[in-house]
Amino acid sequence: MKIIRISTDPINPVAELACLGDLGGGALASFTGIARQDGDVVGIELEHYAGMTEACLGDIIEKAHARWPLLGTIIVHRVGYIAVGEPVVVTGAASLHRAAALEATAYLIDCLKTDAPFWKKEHYGDGRAMWVAAKASDDVRAAQWKIR
Amino acid sequence: MRLVYFASVREALGTAEEQRELPPHILTIHELVLWLADQSPDHASALADMDRLRFALDQQMVAAGALIGNSTELAIFPPVTGG
């Protein structure tokens, strides 16, 4: 089972992950990214490249399945305006044992951060808004998966 | 060629996409961006810093040195920041 979904509506991590829980494995790991309370930020806005985004996430999921013995994977990413405290992204992986599920979950989010065409803009309480700069630390995390 | 723009590049240009007839001497993305930057003051400012731009040719991420070939769509955008 491989699920990719781009959502303009709020996402519910528990509901999204339910389908991975009954695949017969002993392990289901997941990551939820949340719009962070950060100073004067009231919300973030996510833009994406429709078509390329889905293809890119599909590629990341295929690479995860080639690397670990997985029963299922999911990537759900919200786009549009997201208020602080609401989920932005969910990645998850189901496997027979925990090591593969945990590692694949981290792989999915680390690769998404550097490879998938999404852009984030922060909105502030006073009405200003600013595009978020890419972080070198994200490149380092993703690169670690690619050299191993 | 269809040119599509995202995030800060889209805002600086004031448009999400445009159709451009490329001069025949343009072979790489790098050459295209230098030519495009000459087309208007907005293009010049949006495309001024090549090192801060990323590219997708027919929806595949590529480096600035990539050959355009028969591709029909070039996307220009800042480094991605999803998740």
C-alpha cells in the first residue's frame, strides 16, 4: 500500500494512518509536522507544483520500498493556509518490525524536505508575510540517506 | 516554451507562468535565465541571483547547466521548503 495525498483541507494524522495499521505488520511509525508557534507567526502558507509534487513524492516512496521491507507507506501534505498548531505533513511506514518502519518514516520526511516542490511562507500577526529560507541542516539530513 | 514560476520568483515577476519564444542560440537553462533577465526590470530583479534559483525541466529537477533540448516546460523557483 502506497498512499500520496495533497490536501487543501485540514489533515487528521490518526485517520490518515489508520489504513497502515491493519496490514499485518508489527510496526507502524509516523511523523507529523505541525505549523510551529514561532514568535509572531500566526500561520503558514504552502504552495506546491501540482503534478511534479505527486511524481516526486511517488519517487521517494518507491525508493523507501526498495530500501526497507515495508508493508505500506503514506505521505499526506497539506497546502494553502495553515494556522499555527495544525498539521502540515504526515509521513508513515508499516513493517513487520520497528527498525524498518522508524527508518523509513524519517527517510520519507527528510527526502520530502529537500526534494519535493513545496514552498512555505510565514504570516505574522501584524499582517506581514515572508517566504521561509531553505535550511542547510535539512540538506545535511537528506544527504546522509543518500550516501549510506 | 512554457515558463512557470513559484513562490518568491512568482511574486517578483507578478505572474505564475508565461509563454516565450526562445532565440535559437539558447541551449542551456543558464543561458535561458541570462536572456530572460534582460526581458524586463521585473525579470532582472527576480532572476538576479542564479545561485538562489532552482529549476525543473518538464517537471524533473535539473541543474542550471542542463540542456533544454525538446523540453516544453521550465519551472524556476527558490530552494524548496516543504514539510
